[in-house]
Amino acid sequence: MATRDFDDEMTRARGDTLRQDFGPPGSGWVTFAALMLGLAGTMNAFAGIAAIAGSRVYVNEAVFIFSDLNTWGWIMLVLGVTQILAALALFGGSEFARWFGITTAAVNAIGQLMFIPAYPFWALALFAIDILIIYGLAMYAGSQLRRA
């Protein structure tokens, strides 16, 4: 015990910190989820614009669950804008923003699974990001927002 006190005093004398305060547990996950939600929203908005414009990025012979590539482009554009708004709201720190972020990520995950015929690898990558967003917000955002 005495050795520990001596080490603590020596550390303080040198000006070092014993432990850095990184905020509440899980705050890194919440920041990651907010950034990824904004990034996924931006990517969805660009993908939606590309689909609406009839870009040659997508497969021409793709068969969709319902409607065509133009309709999915509008859906992705609207979803991307709502994800960007949810990411900005998360930085505000409200409990509503947490549930809004989870909802938009869940809707996007379902939408990405339906977007697989147009661009399979891209859709699966965004699906994986959405799962991480949902995990980060569901597991850690509530405790962080209540402590703030």
C-alpha cells in the first residue's frame, strides 16, 4: 500500500496523469455510431442520387422486390437524409435521437437487404455498418445520455 502511495506521489510530481477520463463507459461506441450513421446517410444519399439519375453504376438487369431502380433511388435518398438528421441529433444528446438513430439504422438495414440485386457488396457492407450502429446505440447510448 505504501509503495502505491509513493508511486502516485511521484507520478503527480512529474506532472503525469494516472488515468485519463474518457467519459462514461461506451461513449466511444456512441460517437462511432453517430459518425457511421452520418457516413451511411451520406453514402445512401449519393447512391440514391445515382440511382435516380440512371447512373451506369448499377446492374441494368436487376429485379427488385417492388418497382424499379428509380423508386429505390428515391427511397435511398430520403433514407439518407433522415440518417444524416439522426446523426446530427445524436450529437445533441437527446434520448429521442437515440431511438431515431436506431429506427433509421434498422430501416436502412432492411432497405439494404432489398437493394442487394442492384449492388450486392455495397448493400452488404452498409448492412454490416447498420448492425454496428444499432448495437452501439442500443447498448451504450442510453447510459451515456442519462449521465450527461
